[in-house]
Amino acid sequence: MSSLDPITMATQLATFDVLPFQERYQMQADSYQAKINALSKVESALRTFRTAVSEMNGYGSSIIKNSATTSQDGIFSATADANSLSGNYQIFVEQVASAHQISANMPADMTADTQIPTTGELKLAINGEEMIIDLSTVDTDGDGKATMADLVKTINNDSTNPGVNATLVRSNGQTHLMLSSTETGEANRVSVSATGTGSAWFEGAFTTPKVITEPQDAVIWVGAKDSGLKLTSSSNTFDNVIDGVDITVTKAQSAGDEPVSLTVGPDSEATKEQLTKFVDAYNALVSTFDEYTSVGGEDGASRGALANDPTLRSIESQLNNILRSDFGGMRLTDIGLSIDKGGKLTLDEDKFNDAQKNNGVALENMFNGDGNLLDSIDNMMEPYLKTSSGLFSSRKESLQANIDRIDDKLTQLDRKYEMSYDRYLKQFTQMNQIMTQMNQTMAMFG
């Protein structure tokens, strides 16, 4: 009578005891994890679509794009938003804005290492705001000495700096302390004085500084110089000087020059590009939905992890309802956008071009603004995409909780396996001992 291997037998029987449960639990865990992964992919696609919608519907953004072109380059540039009105304008640039720059009258042999007084104050002011530097604090290394380089660093790093930039400029073998306003315009004039230092050369250097650049505002005329509408700006940008149009000047014109023509009008290609971006983003979302909600079929397509999922069905239904709704008296079909059998958007470019040409204002009102198409889409997605309390987060947390419970069951199965293994091992070890004794007894009788 042959003997048995107790370890092998115990391992096989203990495995048979838990294997059906392990397979069922693992299959459930894999299904839950597949749903979590699919929900993450769908959520990511939905966020991508929402980002595209937000970019077209944010402050200063629009599905409609206008352009602003000039008859001459190099004098000024212009941008036009969706609210700008088409028209032709004449712009003359009299002067560009400049920042105040002065140079302190320091000794000719001054260098970055020239020591400065460590008593008294240096006061700098711009447009009613001032900074007072205690010269005793300029010595940062504590050696009792302060240098011009230390002073420059102190000015630039002071938390109360009102907008003064200090720098050491080297020219023709000399070093100069230059103070510049960080903002252009007449109001941003730099004033500086030193007091209580006991050093005549240092205080005198700031009494009558040399002017490098006078501060001035930018000046333009809408129309001809001296007879049109005069406008000034402390910077070189004139915001909304014409409704929806910003102008940035770069070069002053000479007396007698003709004004530069500015043409504002719709940018058909840019608008179509915006609409195409919307269509592509939506269709990419639909493709993701299709991938994970497929029910399978005779064509060999596998069943998606979220087939017949109620959350996704609700999102798709709400999006379809919005896309088929009326906004400002218009529907997407009126501008050449329609939903095909696969649920994706298609664009009839000829119909869209006609709508843009003949009804641009209505087109803008349809897409942008409170309660209109893009706003409605964004509001619809909000409950699903909240970081901590959104429906996607809740669904994934619930599925993960199911996986955690299965992990607990698998841990219990491990204990059950160990108990079964120990029991079978003991039984087969005893059986093996009995068989060994029987074999010995039979051998005595030949």
C-alpha cells in the first residue's frame, strides 16, 4: 500500500474549499474596478469638454470673433472682442507713454563697492506713495559698512517700494545709480531725497538728479490731430477706447503724418474655428461615452463597463435636450449644426457662413451669456464634476467601498484556507502514519 503526501493533499483540498468563492469575489472586484476606471475616463472627457465650453464662455471670451486691422504696421496694434461694432476709424498717435528715469549725481569715481553713510534716511516717492529707507539697515552682513550695491538691493527688495527700480549702470568707465519708475505716465514721477546722513556728497547726489527720460502719458487722436477726439493714457494701452476695441501704441507719428486707418469687423475664419473646437470637443465626449456604454452585439463589439449606466444615460439625455433647445429664438439647426444618428454634431459650413454673415448678433446671443447655450451646458455639468461631492466622485467612492468589502472577504478566505489546510494536513498525516504501520505489519507476514 503506497503512502500519501499529506502536504500535497492538504493543499489541494483546502484550495478546493475556497476556490469558488475566490473566483466569484475576484470577478466582482474586477467588475467594480473596471467601472471605476471607466467612470474616471468619462469624467476626464467631461472635464475636457467643460473646459472647452468655459474657454468660449468666460469673461471676455465668445464663440464670435472679430478682428481689428490697421493700414500701417508699427504705429499701434488693436484687438476687438465679440462686442465690438464693425466700422472704420482714423487714429493718430501723438506720443507714446514713457517711464521716469533719473541718474543720481554721484562722484565720478563711484563703484558698486563705494561705501555710503549708515545713518540718516533715503526717501523715494511716486504718485503719492513713498518708501523711507533707514540707511542703518542697508548693512546686511553686519560689518558696519554699506555699499552702493547694498543700497540698490535694499531699494528693490523693500516691501514698501512704491514702484521704483534701482540699478547700477556702467558707461565710459563710470558707474551711475539709475532710478526708474516701473510704471509709465506723468503721474508716476520719481522723487528722491536723503537727509540726516552727515554726508554732503551723498545728500547732494539726490538734490538735482540728472533726468534720463521724462515721464509722459500716451496721447492719441480719434480722427485727425488737433481736430479729432483727444485721448490720454498713463500706459500705452487704451482699453475699450472704441466699444470692444483695445489699442496699444508703439510709436509716435510725426506732425503732418496722416492718421492710420483702423478697420473693425467680423473674423469669419476665427469664428468658424471656435465653432469647430466646440463640435470636436463634444464629439470626443460622445466617442468616450460610446466606448464605455456599448451593449455589445453581433458585430463583435464588447460590452462596455458602463453599459446601461443610469448616470451616463442622464448626462447624454440632458446634453441632447440642451443642444436641441431654443436660445434667443434660434436653434443649432438654424446655423447648420445638427446631431447625426450616432449622436455626434455635424456642421453645414455654407449654412453657418450665411448665419454668421446675416445674423451675427443673434448667433452671439445664442451661444454666450447667462442662460444661453454654453452657460446651460456648463450649469448642467456642475453637479457631476464637483471635486468632493460630485456624482462621479460619489459613484467611484461607492464602488471602491464595494472593493474594500470584497478585500475583507478575501482576507477571511485566506484564514479559512489556513484552517482547512491545517485540518487536512493533520488528517492525512495520521492516515499516512496508519498506512505506514500497516505496510510494516504486512511485511512481517511476507
